[in-house]
Amino acid sequence: MSKITPATLALTKADIAFTLASYDYDPNAERVGLQAAEAIGAAPGEVFKTLMLELDGKPVCAIVPSDEEVNMKKLAAALGGKSASMMKPADAERLTGYKVGGISPLGQRKRVPTALDELSLLYDEIYLNGGQRGLQIRMRPADLVAVLDCTVADLTR
């Protein structure tokens, strides 16, 4: 497995500190984020999943804990829209350049408005997808906010 992805390149270029954790990706896992947390020995709440959605018909990204579900109304409000829905997997892959199960909020083909759940601020470091199945990036939430220029809000509760 290559440890160089558009996500790791974006962090390196921005001079952001990060570490990597790799694991055996299970394509049959019911919830990929929870499987990743278990495989790397992290608490489910500190492993964040990247979701690609449509807000009023335009692409957006939400980053939420793997053991939580995004609240569409809260996401829409956080990003200044009215209605949010999940993006079709094929559309998410085409937009981001990543495969489902390996979508990172970093290094996507096209930058889209992004929201990070405020629960991330409870941790010194969080895990998020590194741009391929079986690769997690560990980094400080404040650095993620800075590099993505994303909105931090309550997206789940």
C-alpha cells in the first residue's frame, strides 16, 4: 500500500504535522469507520468519517465521528443551505477522485464547502481517511480546520 496520496501530499505541502495508520480494510464491514477504529485500536469517537453530500443541489463535505450519524438539518444550517442529502457513491468518487471507503476530505479533485463536527475539538488528535482504503491520517483538529478552511459546528446531535 502506498502511503502517498493526494491527501498526504496536501498536508505535506501545507507543512501540517500528521502520522499515518494503516490497517486491513474490510469491504464487507457494515460501518467502515467503526471497522477502521477497531483495526487501529482507537476509540470510535476519535475516528472521523468523510461524507459527501449535496446541499441545495451543490456538493459539500461533512466530517463526523464514525460512531455518529450526520443530522441533515444541522449540516444544512451550518453551511448556509436549506436541504442536504447524501451524494450517490459514483458521484462522490467522480468528484473527489477517491474510492468510497477511502474518501478523504483532503486533496479532493475539487474543493467544496466542508463542515467538521465540533466533537473533534474534544481530542488532541483525530483520525480521518488518508485517501485510500485502509489508510488513516492522525492529526490535530485545529490543523484540519486551518488547511480546509472548514466550518466547525454541531452536525450530529
